[in-house]
Amino acid sequence: MDKRQHLEKMVRKLETISPLSPEDKELLFGLLVSERQFEAYQDVVSEGERTKQCCLVIEGLICRYKLVADGGRQILSLHIPGDIPDLHSLHIEEMDHSLGTLTPATVGFIPHDAIRGITRASYRVSEAFWREALIDAAAFREWMVGIGRRSATSRIAHFVCEFVTKMKAIGRSDGVVCALPMTQPEMADALGLSTVHINKKLRELRQAKLVRIRANRITILDWDGLCELGEFDPRYLHLRE
């Protein structure tokens, strides 16, 4: 896969949230990007690291996470192809969390100086990156509400609705079937639940004919019912039509 194909994933993702002119896209296609392959369960960027580049998810699933003293992990967000999960590193020198792979992944690295240059050259590109960071923060707030206030089944339903909506926006799902390359323990780390609880609640959701998750694949059985259970309103994702 050549550099332009890598960057097309980023451009497609940015276009789901912000309009870009042909000139803006050509500026983005001109960015320097170096590719690196990662196995599953490797850190892409570690907490405490000082970086001079942003990472672009090209293939695979990456998570933002933190570890606590007893070794427990809290997954804070998921990142799919086209995402730049560490845009904040342009302005915050030291990582206060880690980015790690949940699957084998291809990651592109774009120098900070290149991103700064393109944002100075185009207001629309600068706005698109800024909007990307703000929407990432909006999704984080939804996750916080879920962990703090939603029931386990509602939390899982919201998680599934958000993931399918984001994958559909980049052409990776038809809105009914969607790959979810996560184990139940990983879902537990993301949702603040035990693996046993996750297993039980997924069975209840399947029995209620709302969603089936099997063999790393989501099958939506009742989208409206799942959205209602999860209190899912996609407006916080600010997706364009």
C-alpha cells in the first residue's frame, strides 16, 4: 500500500466530520508518513513518552488506555482506520496515557512539523483536525457517563451502537453486520465490567433479539431497540451526511 492510500483513509475519516476542498485534500496527500507494522498487544506510544510525530491508524484496532497500580487496565477509547488518536501530542509534550494495539495493526507516523505546516497553510484543514480532537473529547464524555451512570446492558448497547456507527461512516459496515475484533475481557476493560458480567449481559441482549456478538462479529437484530436501551444519540459524533 503506497503513501497516498494510507492518507486516503485519514482524508475519508476527516470528511465524515468536516468539508474539505480538492486543494485541502491535495495538501493532506502531500504529508510525510512512515509506515510501521505492529503485532497485537503492542504499545504504539507509551505513557511518559515524548513524541515528535502523530500516529495514523491505517489498519487494525488501537485503544487508548491507562494502567492502575494493581496492573488493571482501563480502556479509554477505541481507534479505527483513519483516526489520529494522539493529535493532542502537538501541544502536550508528554503522553499521559498509552496507545496500544488490540489486533495486528498498520500505523503511519506523521511528523509534528508537517502537521503544523499544513494547518498554517489551510484554515479548513486546521479546523478539521481541531474538530477531530473535539469530537474525540465528546465521545470520551459519553463513555464517562456510561461507566458512571448507565446500567451494564445500557452501557454495552451504547458501546455497540457507537462502534457500528463509526465503522459505517468509514465504509467498514453496512450498519447491520460489523467486525468487532475484541475479546470479552477487552470489552470488560472498556466498559468497567467483569468478564463474567459481560458474558451474561451479551447473552441477555441476544435473547432480547437486540444484537448478537459472536466470533468477533456484531450482528444488529433490532437497531432502534438497541439505541433506545443504550440511550444512543449519534449527534455527539457530529457526522456529516
